[in-house]
Amino acid sequence: MGETAITAAEVVRPRVRVLVAAYAVSSYGNFLNLIALSLFTYEVTGSGLGLGLLMALRLFSGFLAGLAAGALAARAGRRRLMITADSCQAVAMVVLAVCARSATAWLLAVVVIVLGAGNTFFTVALRSAVPVLVGSEARVRVNGQLMTVRSVATVAGFASAAPVIGIAGYGAAFAVNGASFLVSAAAMFFLRLRTDEEPATPQGAERPDSLSLLRVMTAVPALMLGMILLRGADALASSSHNVALPVVSALHSPQNPAVFMTQFWASWAAGTLVAHQVLKRRKASRTEDRWGLHAYVGGTCAMSLCFVLAFTGPAPLVLMVIVGVAGIADGLTEIVYTSMLQKMPDRERSRLFGLSATVETCGFALGMVAAAAALEAWSVLAVVGVFHGLAFCGALALFLTTLPGRRTADG
């Protein structure tokens, strides 16, 4: 296929940097569109129920895609899967941009299905391809770079959504998102980076060494399955502060709640930058030992505590510090978690990341519904405290199962 192997010594910096930059552009378009599509959906459906149903449909399509992502990546190849996912999402957004004035709920349903599935396919393929792209020892550094640019894109996308929509309209926002997908697809197409350790099997041919998702689940160590389940609990907890933040923003800054939300997420993004700086010089092999496990568990606990404290009503500067620490913990856990999954053999890795995406999507979807319902009866602090308390207890449970004398043979 004309692809060249990338060794850990080279890290083929120019091409990897282009790929990271393209991912940053795509992530910016995604977060800009997250605001634009939510507001547009509410305008088209005319009800919160319609918005909720379409959001649930998007999450459900991502859930199903996670189940199939590993098998598709094994058959078609990760590079082809990423290009196809980006291209399909670009087409969906261009169609929506053109039809913005006459869009119907049915068109929105098709678009959110494509976006939900496409994002999961792309994420699973990219994360599982990193060890092949840059070598095993460089994967922690690149994971940190990808997480960092996505964090910055989160803040930039949220902050620019209102001006873009206000000045140019929803069609322009959708067109920007479509263009960002094309940038990502073009980068992956022209860079021709090697993403699979062996050539992908021709379509329709059997791959004798491919593993089913069930076999992967039974083959991986129990400890790693525990980490995946904790990641799902983390997603469930994160849904609570995502649901509660708009409520708190309206209370703290009724004149301009978007400013409060931007400051909140900017502080969080700054924390993730610090996490990347801390870990980028650490050898990947250190994430595979007990230090990596303890960092993952401790980071989850610290993140949960900080997000609960953030909703106790601290002073603005104190709030920024607390959220910044939460960002450090969040960034630390994501980099370590992703790097630990990437140590698995290549033929298992895609399916393992597919399983992880399914669990995370399921946790976030259930959390969104449950947190929204709980806010009708409980205070914001109580909801965030209960949900993050579950993640905190899950992290402690995982830690206790790994204490000397309690570890299983495969742990």
C-alpha cells in the first residue's frame, strides 16, 4: 500500500504532527457542532423531548458502533476505517448545511446516527493504531498530544459556537464541521501512515486469527476488564457535571452563562495540558506496571473529589484551581488508561477499544438520563456527589482487588 513503518526512534515527527493537527481541527468542528446541532435540533423539533430523543439516538448508534468497530478495523484496516468514518460524517454535515432551512426531524435522525457511529469508529481505530503509528515507547507521548489538542478544541469549539451561529447561522456551523472532517480524512489519506501490523484482509475473505469480541473479553486479564468497567463508571459520573453545569452557569451568571461555562472548561483544559507535560517524558513501560494502575485509580478518585468540590459554590479563583486539578487528574487517567490498553497484541487491540467505547457510551448515556431525572428532585451538589461517589467507590474497589494477596494470577 506504499506505507512506511514508523519506529519509536524516529517518531516520524512531521507526519505525526500533521496527523495531530488534523485531529485538532476535526475535534474543534465536533465541539462547535455539539452546541450548534443541539440548538438547531431544539429549534426543529420544538421540544426538549425531541432533543433528548435525538441525543439518545446518537449515543445509541455510538454504542452499537463500539460493538462492531473492532471487527471492521480488523477486516478493512484502521486507516481505511478512519477515512471512511470522516468522509461519511463530512457528507452528512454538508447535506445538513445545504438543507438547514428545510431540515426535518427525519433528516436530523439520519445525521445523528452517522455522527454517533462515525465518531466511535474513528476513535477506536485511531487509539488502537497509535502503537503501530509511533512505536510502543512513544505511545504515551502521542496519547498526551491527542488528548491535549482535543481539550483545547473543546474550549475553542464551545467558545466560538455562539459567535459563529449568531453571525453566519447554523448552516455555516455545519459547513465548518463538514470541512473539519474533510481535513482529517485528507490528512489520513495523503500521509499514508501505517496503522496495522499486517495488511488488512481483502473484503469478503476470512481472517483466521481474528478474535470475536466475546473471546477478547474472556482472554484479557480480569484487571483490564475492571479498568474498562471503571472507565464506564467514570463516564457515568462525568455525565452528571455535564448536565448540572448549565444549571449552575445560569445561577452564577444569569446575564451570560456561556462565559461561566467557558471559564470552567478552559480551567479543565489547562489541567489536561499539565498532565501531558508531566507524562510526556515518562517511558511507556512505566504505565504497564503498578505505578500505572495506581495513577489510574488515584486520578479517578482525585477527579471525582474535585468535581464534587467544584459544585459546592467556591469563589471564582478557587473554582478555577479546583477544576484545573480535576483536569490534571482527568488527563492523567485518560493517558494512562489508553496506554495500558494499547499494550495488548494488535489483533486484540481494536476490539478491546471497541468494548471500551461501548462501555463508556453506555455509562454516559445512562448517566445523562439518570442525572437529568435526579435534578428534578435533588440539588445539583447532591446529584454530582452521588454520581462521582460511585466512580470513587469503583476506583477504591479496583485498588483493593489488586492488593498483595488478593491479586489473581492474570492480574
